Amino acid sequence: MIIVCLPRATTEVTTLKQALTKAEDKAAKKRTEREKHETRVGEVQQELQALVTKHEALELDSKTRESELAAALESIKSAKAEAQKALQEIDAMKKIAADLPHSVSNAAQFYQAEDGSSTEKLFWFQYAEAEHPVPMSDQLKQMVELHKVADQAMKNFIVRLWPGDALPNSFFGLVRWLVDACPWLEVVKRSICIEGARRAFARVKLQWVKLDAVKLIKEGPPEGKEHRHPEMYYEGVLPGARLIADECSKDVIFE
């Protein structure tokens, strides 16, 4: 075998080996950097996911807290309304308690002035001169009796104003009718006045058939008698007015 030494070829091979080694080192370095980069990207992704999860948890917690706060505020508002209502009820009870002794005293005096003996008279007499505070049980009895008196008084009043109508079946219904009685009383008073005037004018027309009642009311006194006015004759016509009142039925309503 013949071996030929070529220095130049050997140098090129060495150069190529060095270049290859350098390229491999460079590739390994890039691969390492890429792996580090990929690892960092994964870490960043995990950090971002953790931040997203934390943000979502905080947002959910914030909404929960807002909901709890709204519920708490609503509960406070409701409690405040209930407390206000309770204070009003307590104030009303204080007023009732303050009035009760006066009502009891008035009731005792009223029934004591009546002749004879009655259940009401005996009931109120025992409280006429109470020297010690009345027990709560007796106060409740007093209020029940006062309720009965008020109930009967309102029923009698309503029957007089609305004869023939069925009475309400509750105490509140009686109270509502009593409230409605105020404008109705104006209607009744006006109707009674009209009925009395109607009968009076009718009586006058028995003597003076041609009398025009509307003209008599609207026109003033005759010429030369301007000094006359209705108030001058009130006293003179009052006895006749009383007789007319006795003739009026007082149950005719004029709309």
C-alpha cells in the first residue's frame, strides 16, 4: 500500500472538523436557548393563568361581597322600618295609657250620675277612686268596656244618618262610615234647611198664591224700603219657624 501525505488536505479536514464542531456547539447553544425560552414561555403562561384565575376569584368575591352588602343594607332598611313602626306603636300605647285613667274617671262619673243600678255602673264604680295602680288585666277590661261604648255610640250615630242601611260588621268599618259622615252631615243639614224653607214658602203661598219665591229671594226690598233687611225680622218669625221645624220630617235628602 502506498500512502501519500497531503498536508493541504489534512489542513482542510481539520478546518472542516473545527467548523463542524463550532456549528454543533452553536446549534446546541441555540437548542439550549430555545429550550430555556420555551420553559420561560410555559412559566409565563402559568403565571398568566394564575393571574387570570386570581382575578376571576377576586371578581367573584367582589360580586359576592356586593351581594352580601346589598342584602345587609336591605336588612338594615327593613329593621329600621320595623323599629320605626314599633316606636309608633309604643307611642300610641303610651297615649292610650295616658288617656285611660281620664276615660275611666269620666265613665265612672257618668254612670254614677245615673239613677238605679246597672252592670256598667257597678263595673266603673270599682275604679272610681283607685288608690293604687290598676293591674294590666284590669286595664284590658277597661279598654274592652270603652271599646263597647264607642262601638255602640258609632252604631247609633250611623243608624241616625243612614236609616235602613246595613251596619258594617267590623269596628274599622264603623270608623270608615264615621269618617264619611262628615261630608254627609253637610248634605243632611242643607236638606233640612231646604225642607224647612220649602214648607215655610208653601205656607206663605196659602195666603198669597201668586208669590214668586225665587223673585222674593233674589230681589231686594221694595223701593223706598231699602233700610229693611231679613235680620230685622228674625225674632218675629222665630216662633213660626219652630212650628215649621216640628212639621219637617228631617229625613228628606235634596241633592
